[in-house]
Amino acid sequence: MCAVMQKMKETCLPSHMLHWACKSSSFRSRKSRVKSRLQNLLEGLLYACSGKDYWCSGRMKNHTLTFVLLASLMTAHQCFDIPFEVTTQSASIKEGSCIELTLTSKRDLPGPPANWFWTKDSNWSESQNKFVGPVIFSSNTNVWPIQPQFVGRVQSQGSPPSQWHTGTSMMALMCNISKSDNGTYSFFYQLTEGSPWEEVSALVNVEDNPCLIHFVQPPTMTKAIEMLYCSYHTDACPVKLQLLDNNLPIRLRRISTGKMIAAEVVNNWQNDGKKVACQAAGNTDKYLRKYVTLDIPYPPTVEISTSKTTLKKGESLILSCDVKKGNPWPNTFTWYKDDKPIITEKYYLHIESPVLPEHKGLYKCVANHTAYKGMSVTSAPLFIDVQHRPRNTSVSIVGSAKNEVKAGASVVLRCTTDANPEPYEYAWMLFSQDERLSQRLPDNAEHLLLPEVRPSNRMCYRCSTTNALDEGDVSERLCIKILHAPTNVRLSMLGKVPEGEMVSVACSAESVPLSRLTLTRTVGSVTTILGETAQNDVLSYIFKATWTDGGVYTCEATNAEGRGSAQKTLEVTYAPRNVAVKANPSLEVAKNTMLTLQCDADSNPPITSVTWWKEDSVHQNEADQQALIMTHVTPDHAGIYGCMAANQLGSARSPPVKVEVHSGLPEPVLSMAAKVTEGDLVSMLCSVESDLLSILTLTRVSGKLSSEWPGASSHGNAVGPNSTLAHTFKATADDSGVYICEADNGFGKRRAQKTLRVSYAPKHVTATAQSSLMVAENGTLVLRCDADSDPPVESVMWWKVNDARPQNLPPGQNLTVASFAAADAGLYGCTATNEVGSASSPPVEVEMQNLNKLMEITNAFNTVWLLKYIVAPLCIFLILVFVLFFLWRVKRRSKKVSLVTVDNAQTRELNPDNTYSMSNLSSDGKTRSKDASDEDSKVYQSYAEVQLEQPNQTCEWADNRSEGDTYMGFII
């Protein structure tokens, strides 16, 4: 329309007239828009053409009226071509419901309106030259602010469409309407910035609603059951209330129905956030329903999410603790890696670049709400894998933490590295300990086998690894310590030194671990420790040599693996010392015997010459004669002797010694009888003639007794030139043997011996059976007679005791009875005789073995055994039971009891009806009485001998005692 107006401007209409017509038409209602525009246009045209302000051009002439009518029609068409229309859901809406103001496009538009606002009951203001009314909703609240009574009541349902086609709609929803909301609602808009404003409207009619509902929003549930209440505002509503809980997993439990409803809500997390509606029965307006939202706290459910779980070193990692459900929503989060907390409270964990291998591990997040205790929840662990090239590579010995192995053992080296993914290639390098030599080994596995290492294999090893990402660093070197026993043990010292010279000794060894070195000197059987050091390889010892330092020196090295040693002999040369004269056999010798004097000295080198003196004059001087030998000593050889020993280093003289010569010792004499009879008196005399005191010893050598004979040695008691030793005793059979008389005067021993034989009659005579003394009928009996005698037994006589009378049997050492019969049974014995006397054996009983006898023995044994081991113990047991039962009854009744003493002559009868006094037996068998009192209520027991006078006994004893026997028992 405005374009037409501009065209008309060229003819007769002034510009302000056209602008007013167009602008004013934008703020009029749809009903008056046509009339107003036509009226204004016509008035303008008439006014213009009347020549009051402007004159029309000559081009209008006769066609002016036609043109005006045509322009008016065009303008009306433009004003009626509105692109929108406003509709409501119903012609009349009940109080308490919501108004749906739906704006619908009638044709395609290039875009949404640039500016717009909704008004209620707007009117044209001549003074403001625009429509004025309360704004209920707008696209820009700063320019068109919303009136207070509509704040929060109107909202747009969804975002305005970005493209408008025919049928595209946008709705403004105004709820909680009342009767005051009756009226016309208009939508004013500009299609583009600066374009004229347009308006569309709709009429809203609000009806009375007697069924307005009051539905109380329940609080946050903390109890197991919560109540819901729904009611009408007034009692005018003719229908009942209705609860809609179809969308609840756990349905409500209705307590009451009607115009007021009460229902129970179960505290279950499945109902959290669900809505419950309350409406009048039969209602179809969804906006007349009242809703409450159930607020039920429950622990959240969380899980960790991330873009990827396998990263490479240097990348970044973001973990998110996603809450799937829960009420309330967690407000604090705690992260854990490998169960160790990470300092952060955010719901996400951001590890900025670079990610390191240390970030590999199990991650967990814990979600919690600070206002609710016990509602924290932990997510499932998520493993984050960080890949990196090999690092921290090292070489170790399998099974050894100290890099030590025993010599001769096999060693397995392991190349350990931290790599992800695992290495697929290993490289081994061999180095000398000074690293001057190196070698790459062909092995490419994780383990390297070194068979039978030796101390000479002291090498070092390195390794490196490669994985799918890159090659790693080379490890530090590992030098193997080969444990071995000490080797190359050395003892450095001179072998021969003169006395007084300084001697240096060095003891050393090679070993791993270091050895304990010990230096010792051994002289004869005596070993002296000279020095000792622990865990060292050299031990030094310096000393000034003396003659005592000569000997065997030993360097010993010891460690945990073994030991080794080295020896050297040190010879210390010195002049003779400790010169002495030694006599053989002694310095006191008998004449006509041999005497050797030896000149002994301690010297090194050995003695080269010896000079002998006697009475201060040289007796013998020969270089190689160290001994002075006198083969037949005479009194002239007695005197003072001495010697001087010499070698290359010097000489020394011995102290003097005195030699004494005595006469010899003659053979002693032993006087005694050669044969005696047992019981005879034997006298022995041992004597010797000597000019020196002699010791006489008399001993016996016998197969029965030892060689020592108590009291048979003089032990120095024999004194004088005619020494004697006498011994007298009564001969027994044990005194037979060889007797020796020995004399000893200190210069020699002489002895004499004789044999003594003691004769005696037979002893220890025994008669023994060859097989058994129990002989079967018609069997053979063989008896042998043995005896001890000197001289031997000459004759043996056998005898048998028959009916208490002895019966002589044939002589002989053996007695044989063939076809043994019952008459042959009995007592047998023998008598042995020699020239000294005779003796008899103890008799032995020979019995004949038969079946009847055996049965009698068996029967007798069974009867005795039965009586002894069955009947007797049973009787004793019964008596004990009776006694215990009687004692229990006595104690229960607390009656007085008496002890009755019965001697061997008679038995007193106890009457249970009588009262007795309590008695004890005295030592003389008499009765001591004591009245029983309450505090002294006891049962006294005593032993007594009871003479059984009754013929009938209650039990038979194993030994079958008869009447009148004495028994021991208890009297109660």
C-alpha cells in the first residue's frame, strides 16, 4: 500500500498525508481499518485537489476520480493482506485454566518477525499516536516491559521458528486465568526492522469455574510414607475429585475419596520426579488439572566416561563422572586412582598434556551431596592404560638380590623394563669391568643364561628393549660378583734367618667375599696365632727373630665359600743353649753294667763338636762323639762329669753331674710247698740279699683271680741286707696258681716263681636230665652227674628215694632208664667221689607224663582260678556296695552309731532297735566309748577280728576257709 502511496505522491498527494495514512492504519483494529483508510485517503485527495495546499498536476484532468477510486481499492487490498492470524483453543475458557494464544502463518515469510509483543485490550491513543494496552509478553522486555500482573503467567511454548511457512505456528500460554482476564489479546509485530507495525487479535471469554482445585505440593520425603491432600476451594463443585497416578511405578494408596482426597506415597526411588495430577471427575481440560511433583531422595548412580581408555604418553586425559540418576543431584565429587584420593571436587578429572605412564591405573569417582549423609556412591573402576616406550631398564640376577652367585653355578640374567606395550625385542651387551672391551651378544630374549660362571668371568652386562612405540634406554651395567673360596693364597717370607734379624711376613689371598686372614706359627704340637684380620686381602707381620721363632708358618684364608692356606718353614740359626748331660739308665748304676752319658743341647745348626770333662780335666774331645759310653762300669768310673757343645755360631757348657757306682742285685728266693689239700695252712717266704734297700712283691697269677693279691707286697717294709717278705694263709680251691717273688732296688729287678696246687673234694654236685624230668610212658630217661673237683671224680653212685627209703642204682656218670614206667618215677640223686672226699647232689623229681594227670591239673587250675579271680572279687564288691548304702542311710538319719569290738573268742550280735555308743579300738584292744553329739556326728571305722560261728556262710572264699577262720572286716 505504501508503494502505491508513493506512486500517488508523484501526482497530487503530499508526502505527509501518505505517511499518515499508512502509519495510522498500522495501529487500528481490523474492523475499522478499511473504513479509516478509505476515509482518510478520500479526504486527503479531496483536500489536495481542492487547491488549499497543493494543486494536482495537469495530467489528472478528467481521469482524476477514476484514478482515486482505483488507488483506494489497491490500498484496501494491501491493508487486508495480513500474514498471521491468532486463535485460542476454545471460544470460552474456564476460570483456573490456561489460554493458548496460537499465532499461525498464513503464507510463506522470509523470516520470523523482527520485533513483536502481546497486549490485552489495547486502544488507540490520539495523544500518543499509537495503540496503548498492558503488555503480557514481548520479544524484548527492555523495550516492551511486561506488566506485573502477567509476570510469570505467560510463557512461550518452544522457541520461535527460524523459518515461517504456511501453517507455521508459535504459541503463548497464559495460565491461572481469572474473570479479569476476559478481553481481546493482540499480537503486534514488525516483519523487518523499520517496517510498519501490524496487528492481529483474538477475543477471550472466561467462564466461572466452581471446581477450582487446591493440591498441596508435598515436601521432600524423609519418611517411609508421605501423605498427599487434594481438595476444592469451595463446596459448590457438584463432582468428585479424581487422582491420576497412572505414570507412577509404585501406585498411590488412597485413604479417602470424594470432594477431598488423601493418599499415601511410598518412599521409593522409582517414584522420584514423577507427577501426580488431581482433577474434577469428567474434566477434559488438561490445564484444569493440578500437579505435584514427588521429591524422593535416593543415592545417585554414576559411571566414568571418557573418549578413550588407551592413551599414549603425551596425550591428554579427561574423565567425566556421569550421574545417571539420583536425588538430590550430587554436588561434590571425589576421584581415586588405585584407591588413592586425587585432590579435586569437580565432576570431571582433566589430566592435561602430557599424560605420563604414572597415570596408568584404576580410576573411580565418588559422588556425594553434602546435605545428605549416607548417600555417596562409588562408580565402577575404569582402567586407563598409558602406552610408552621402554624406560627404567635394568639388569638383575634371577634369585639373587645382591648380584652375587657362587662359582660354578649357572646364572640367569633378566632384563627388566617398564614398557607398554610389552617389548618384542631385547638386546644384550657385554663389557669388561673397566669398560675397555665391549661386545654385543646374539641373544635377544628377556633372559640370558650364563652356564658355570668362574672367577675369571668377571664381566659386566647391559641390556636394552624395543616395543611397538620406540626403542628404550640402555640399562645401567651389572657387574656380577662371583663368590668363590680363597685362591692364590700366598705367604711371603724368608726361609732362614740368624737370630736377632728382622723378619717380614705377608699373608694374602684372592676371594669373594673378602676372607678372614689368620697367620699362625706351629712348633711341634703347639700352634700360636700371630695375627688375624677380617675381610681383607693382605695381612702383614714383622718381628725380630729369636731362637723360639723357628717353626712352620701358616697363612689361612677363610670366607663363607671355603678356605685355603699356604705354609712355609722359618729356620732361625743360633749357638748351642740349654746344654745338659743325660745318663742312661741313670747317674746311679750297678757295677759291671753299661752307662751312657749324652751331651744334649738346643742349637741350629746342629752341634759340630763336643768336649767332655771329668773332675775339671778333659776326658774326651772328639768332634763327632756326642755320647760318652762306658760298657763295663767299675768304681773308677764314679765322679763329676760335664760337656761343652759347639757349632758354627758358638759354644756352651753344661752343668756338672755326679756318677755313682753300686754293686748288682742277686736273684730273689721263694720258699713254699708245691701241693697242699684244701684247708691246710700254707706259708710262703720271699727273700733277697742286696746292699741297697729292695722292695719285695709277692703276687699270684691264676686263671680264676686277677694278678694282684691284697696284702702280698712288702711295699718297702722289708729293710736291711737280708730283706724278706712272709705270707701265711689257709688254702682254698681258689688259691691254686703261679706265685712270683720280685725284688727291686732301684737299679734293676729280679724275680723268682713257683706253682701251688690245692686239692679238694667234689663240689657243686648236680643231677640233670638230658631232655626233661617229665618222661612219657615207655620213654627213656637219661640223667647226668656233674661236679667240680681236683683231682677229678673217680666214681659216681646213683640212688633213688622210694617210699622214703633210698635205693642204690648202678654207678657211672650217666644213668639211663629205658621203657620208663610209672614205677620209675621218683626222686633221683648221685654221689661223686675222688681221693680227697665225696659229695651228693640235691634230689631231682622225675615224673611220668600222662593225659589223666594233665586233665586233673587243668581242672584244678580252672576251679582255683574261678574262685580266686571271679567269686572272691564279686563278693568283695557286694560287701562294699552294702557298706556304702548303709553309711548313706546312717548319715541321712543322723542317728547315733556305735562301734562294736569283737575279740577272737566270741561275736556280739547287733540289734538295730538298740542305741549304741560310738567306740574306737585302743591300742590294747579295749573299747573306748564316746557319745555322739551334733557337732561331732561322724562315722568311726575300725578293724576287728571276727570269729565266724555260723555254719552257713554267704559266700565261699578262694582259699576255702573253714569255720573258725579269722577274717578282717569293717564294723560300722
